[in-house]
Amino acid sequence: MPGRGAPIAERQNIPAGIGLMLLGFLLFSANDALGKYLAGTYSPGQILLFRSLFALAFLAPVIARRGYRELIGLERPWLQVFRLICGTLETFLFYWAVSVLPLADAMTYYLAGPIYVTVMAALFLGERVGWRRWLAVAVGFVGVVVALQPTAAAFGGYALIALAGSIIYAVFIAMTRSVRGTPDIALAFWQFAASLVAGAVTAPFGWTPLASPGDVLLIGCLGLLALVAILCVNRSLMLAPASVVVPYQNTLIIWALAFSYFFFGDVPTVSRLVGAAIIIAACLYIFFREQKVARRPEPDIVAGPGS
């Protein structure tokens, strides 16, 4: 990576940044689809346990090369702990929800994450949100209703689990923004370490014997996919301005719809497509408005749902 004193023009590579962002969210979507497949057989605790073991095994050589000092003495430790709790709980709830819900339905809740973040930033972080962004927030919530049509019959327990997970994911994003000075390797390591602990505690409840060594490898792929996706997104944000690459996170819903259709036979309804389009439009407006009013625009993402 270029030194801090390198000219901006040398450090930036916008095509590579866009490509890495697209690749990162393709990998996040593949991770989510694989998680949904495995969640049909294994408990969320088992999935957390094995994916975290594999992810930490992949991270170990990187940490050994860069040194362990990056993992300790982190800024705002209590906020770091709260972030880890949110990230672990969100991942657990995601796998629980998609064990029953169509992948695209669950992802539509998560697609509205930037909308939830805007509300939380105004209510809890003291950020000033103008009437234009509040209007975009309202439009975004309309999109959620249009996409999911939460009638009494459809809005069951698993939908509530997905909704809770998406809100906790938004808290996770907000907390990550507050500790953005933390080395990326430390963020990834502690996130997987916390998931490992949670998986070890919860896996014995509802434990299902592993059907085959192939399933162990598939669960391990979850850790690898999530890890590589996080690294792709973080590198993308180093190579190109956030205003250029962050909007590409909305490709997540496109991949979710594709994986839902081709691997699980879920046909998207017109209302889901229209609602997703409304949510994307609202999120893009919020993002570009934030870029316009902020003195120092910062990236809003470092991870995807279920990561």
C-alpha cells in the first residue's frame, strides 16, 4: 500500500475500487445464500462456531505477519465491545431468519440499513438531519412496506427476527463509523472472535450432527467468503472515494434476488421489486445528501449482512 505521503492521484484507482466493491458484495451475497442453505440443517450457533474457526484460521497468518499489537489497545474499548455484541447478534439473527424466509425478503430489510442509520444518528449521535433526508427516510420506509407487504398473515415471527436483525445491523454500522480509526485487521479479528465465543455457547442447544465432511467445508467457506468480502470492501474504500464506490452496495439486492431464484426457486413479486427500487433510491439520496453536507465525507460500510 502506498505511503501516507503519496499523492492522491497515485493512491487512487477508481476502476479497481469499483471492481472490488462489486466483488465484495457478490461475495457477501454468496455468503448469505450459502448460509441460508446450511441454516436449513444446522443451528445458527453451529454455523457461527465453525465459520468463525475457519475465518480465524485464515486470518492467523496475516496477523502473524503484521504483528499482534494491532489487536490490542484499541480506541474506545467499551464501544468496541458494544459493536462486537451487535455484530454477533445480528449475524445470529440473520441465519435464524433465513432458515425459513426467502433470502431476498430478509435482504430487503437489510437494504434499508442506511435509513435506520440516519434515524439513529439523529436520535442518539446528535447528527443534524435536514428535512430532505427525513423525507427520504419516510420514502424508504414506504419502500419497505411496499416490498414486504407486512400483513398479519405474512408478518410472522421470522419476519420480526429479520427486522430486529436489520435494525441491530444498522446499530453495528453506526458503531463502526464511530471507531473507524481502528485497524481493519483488528475489526475483523475481534468480530470473528466474538462470533466464535457466541457460537461455542449456543451451538450445544439444538446441535445437529454434521452430515458429512463436505458440510464442514461449506461452513468453513462462510468464514472465507465473509473475510475476503470485508477485505475487498475495505480495500475498495482505500482506492476510490466513498461517493464513487459506496452506491454499488445496492447490488446486494440484485444478487440476493438472483440467488433466491436460481438456488431456492423464490420468484420475486412485482411489489418486492418496486419496493426495493424505492428503498435504493431513498438510500442513494441520503448518501449523496450526506456527502454534500458533510465536511469530511466518510464511508458508511465495512461489512455486509450476516458477515
